Amino acid sequence: MSVLRRLLRDPWAVVAAIVVVLFAAAAAAAPLITGLTGHDPFTYDLDALDGTGAPQGAFGGVSAQHWFGVEPLTGRDLFAIVLWGARTSFTVGVLATAVSVSLGTAVGLIAGYAGGWTDRVVSRIVDVMLGFPSLIFMISLTAIVAASFPRPLLIVLVIGFFGWPAVARVVRGQVLSLKQRSFVLAAQAMGAGPFDVMRRQLLPNLAATVVVYATILVPAAIGTEAALSFLGVGVPPPTPSWGRSIGDAISWFSVDPAYVAFPGGALFLVTLAFNLLGDGLRDALDPRLARRRPRSAVAPVVEEAVTR
Amino acid sequence: MIAARFVLGRLAGVLLVLLVVAAATYAIFYLLPADPARLSCGKPCTPENLQRAQQFLGLDAPWWGQLGQYLLGIVAGRTFGTGGGAIDCPAPCFGYSFQLSSTVTDLILQRLPVTASIAVGAAVLWFVSGVAGGTAAALRRGRLADRAIMTVAVAGVSAPAYLVGILGILLFGFALGWLPTGGYVPLTEDPLQWLLHLLLPWAALAFISAAVYARLTRAELLEQLSLDHIRTARAIGLSEPAVVVRHGLRNALIPVVTVFGLDLGLLLGGAVITEKVFSMQGLGSLLITSISSLDLQVVVGITQFSAFLVTAANLVVDLVYGVLDPRTVRR
């Protein structure tokens, strides 16, 4: 409970948590809300556009009808698109993080507990993968996977797969120190098998670390999905995605500069909130958790994944 | 003696990693898809191109034969096809684009100057500003300057590159009209225009990346400054700048340099997003166009090339690390 109290004393973390919860609630209730406003993100409304395809009215066509204006060329309601885009972002972000965290925890646990050759091989793979051009790989992978394979699932799997090494490294480090502790030795002495020790003794003690990491991985995954959609290889239209809207906005710069503001602002706000929350959680849970010096130079200190 | 063994050992390790990476890339991209020939022949896929691709890829050979030929091609070059239609692909051969009638290596070399211009300039900018910001924040820990710098840094970490780039174009390109809104001018053609076209991409990339470096530098420097040898250095009467720079920063920068080398290697392999935002024809944009035109050879070639770059960067970082921190060599 003291963790929660320490977290509540950090005003930035509290604000960030509220923002995250608000966005998550909005994402979950998106169909309900757009049902109330009467504009879904799929219906074209060419009446909202002028002859050139640009929105009518100031600031991208913002009005009582269309709170965020409308999308150029189609006249679809931008508020609905941003709202449903949050659904896409959160779904992909959370599912991909779940993939990364479960894979990473399992691998890190086994490598750290087994030690020896297993550990050396796994650590080497983690090192190589951490320094890998993962964005380029992800983009390329979308080209070869059969079109019949559901795209959103592919995006989740690909992003999730490239996220596990960071988790595995941290979990491994924790396990290395945990397995020297007396409660683990006691369990071993009483005849607990390796699987039992990992599940009953180690896993519960790893929970805090994993939670902090998950909080940092979710915005990274959201950012990667947006980047892929921005480049045109992410979730396919007409599924709304912040990244795709931002990508579309590039060609509308000179005519409709306001178009980029709402999806862009939403993406920035969510990422910022998650990062602040992650920082706050890290400080609240354990100040010592903060970064360690890399063992070897190939082990980079990757704090946040930056997509360029 | 120790140093030589260290370098040789690292070199051997890197070669092994390169081999594994090349083999894994080949396996994923050529052995998994149902029809690599169709994926290689481009869009639209003319029958003669398809036939050529099938013949060139040697798809009738068993998988280990294909893989062997591919790996050998990277090291020693290879010839695609036989007889009059044969195409020579000198080492390092990363494939052949039937659509663009060019070896992938040539395509990469054509685009590399653009990406390199973006990456190197941006990297210098973000390293300097990140380290400076992080040092300033660490020295004023807990005070207003620290909090201001770290707030900007969190914002930078959270802002996607393309968003920063777009805002930059809107402000400096369209609203103020100071800088071009996109495109690339070769350095050899017009150095001033080259610089003007690159300023925005550099600034955008530096803003988001410097944030990571500032956070890292601050954390490392604070840790260093709390150690005993710093207290000793102060006690023997060294000036504060000497203490901070020579005894604090020098050690604190070791992990920062590590990240820097890898980041630069990564970015050289294609600044995909930045290139799209600023409509520059670098490696990243080549990758994206090859994906939409289904040119598997180019896609894999670029992927392979950027993986190689990162591995090479790893090696350089490892060797530099050995110089900065001799303990790693002796280990």
C-alpha cells in the first residue's frame, strides 16, 4: 500500500494516471459516444467539404456538429476517428505489451535461473536483438506475410515480438540476485523443483519490475503502431488509426494544417501520460530499480524505444 | 597481447553474428513465403520477369543450396541466371531488382548519401545537446533548471518524430517561410541548399533523441558524482569544472557513447519516418516504395544492409568501450 501512497504523492504521476484512464475509458466507450454524437468514423459526408476536398469552415471544419472538424476528401467526422483511433492504439498497445512481457518474463526467468550456457546464449540473443533495426524489420515483414493473415493480429505479434528482449534482460538481472536470497535457497533445500521455485518464489517478486516495464512498453507499442500506420503498412483502412491520419495530414499541410492537430495531439498526450506514469511508478516501487551499468558494450542502456 | 585477443575475439563474434543474421533474414524472407519469385518480380509482374526471377533465384535447388548461394553472394558476389541473360552481381551482392534493372547494392549506394546526411548531422546535434542538457540538469539537481530540462526531455521522449517534423515544417516552412518544406539537394551540387534542406530533419530528430541522451547523461553523472573518487578529487583541491569533466563526465559518458554508436548505426540503415515526412529519397523511402511495388529483393537487401550496419556499429562501440573503460578488455 505504501507504493500507492508514494505514487499519489507525485502530482505528475497522478495527472498522468488520470489521463491514461480517461483515454482508456473513451476508447472502450467509443461506439457508445459516437452513437450519442451521431457521427461514426466510417460514413462519408461530402457536404462538409468544399469543391477542392478541403473541409468547409475554419480550423479544419470545427463546428458544433463536428467537434474536431472533418477529414479532408471524405468528410468523415474527425472526433469519431480520433476516438476510435484510441481503440486501435490501446488494443494494439496492450496486446503487444502482453506478448512482450510474457515472452520476456519467461525467457528472462529461465535464463537467469538456469545460468551457465543457457544464460550465455540467451543473453547474446537479447544483446543482438536489442540493437536490431526492428522498425525496418517490422516494415519488411508486413510485405511478405500473406494478405489473408489478419493485419491487426500481425501488427500485434510483430510489435510484441520485438519488445521481449528488453523485458528478458531486466527480469534476468532480477532473477540473478533473487536466486541468492534465503527464501529461494530454503525452497530449494526443501526439495522444490526448478519450475516450482520460478513460479512460487521468483515470479511474485518480479511483479513490480514487470509492471514498471509494461507501463513503459505500452506507449512504445502505441508509438510503433502509429509509426507503421503512418508509413502505410500498419492497420488497414478503414480501421481508424492516429498514425494513418497523421500520415494523411502531410499531403494536406498547405490547405488544412489543423488536420494534424487532433490525432497528433492525442498520440502525444497518451505517450506522455504513459511515460510520466512509468517514471512515477518506477520511483514509487523501488528507487534502486533505476538503470544499471551495462555489463558489456553490446548491452545498450535502452530506456525508451524511439522510432525515427 | 590482451588487447589483440580482445579485438580478435570481438571480430570473430561479429562475423558469427553477421552470418546468423544473414541466414535468419534469408530464411524468413525467402523460405517462408509461398512464392518468393512472385514477390521478387515486381508489380506489375510480367510473365518474363516472373520466369527470370524463378530462374535467377534457383528455386529448384534445395533450401540449403539457396541459402549457401545467397551467403556466398554477399561475400564473393554471384551471377544470376546463365547464358546470354546472365547478370553479374559483384560482392557484396544483396540481390537484384528486376523491376529497376539494377543490383540492390547499387540502389543502396545511390540512396545512402541522403540517409547518411540526415543521420550523421542529426546524431552530432543530439549528442552535443543531449549531453550538455543532461550535465546542466545533473549539476543543478532538483532546482528549476533541472526540472525544466527534464520536463522538455520527457516531452521529447514522448513526441513521435513525424509529429515534431510536421510541426517544424508547418512553422518554419509554411508559416515563416524560412526553410524549405522538404526534398534533398546533394552536397556536391549546392552546399548551402543541402544545409538548408537538412536543418529541419536534423532538428526534429535531435529533439526527440537528445531527450533520451539528456536523461541518460543526468542519471549516469549523478551516480558518478556520488562516488568516492570525486570526493577525493575535490578534497585535493581540483577546480570544480575539472572534477566534473575529467572525473565525472568521462566515466558517465561511457554508457552514453554505447547508445550513441548503436543509434547512429540504426539510423544509417534508413531514417524511414524522417525521410517520409520531409520527402527525401533515402534508404527508408526506397524500402517503403519497394514494399508497395512488391520488390522482395530490394526489401531484403535493405533489411540485410541495415542489420549489417548495426552489427558493425556494435563492433565499433565495443572497441571504443575497450579504450574508454579498460576493465572490459581484461575481463
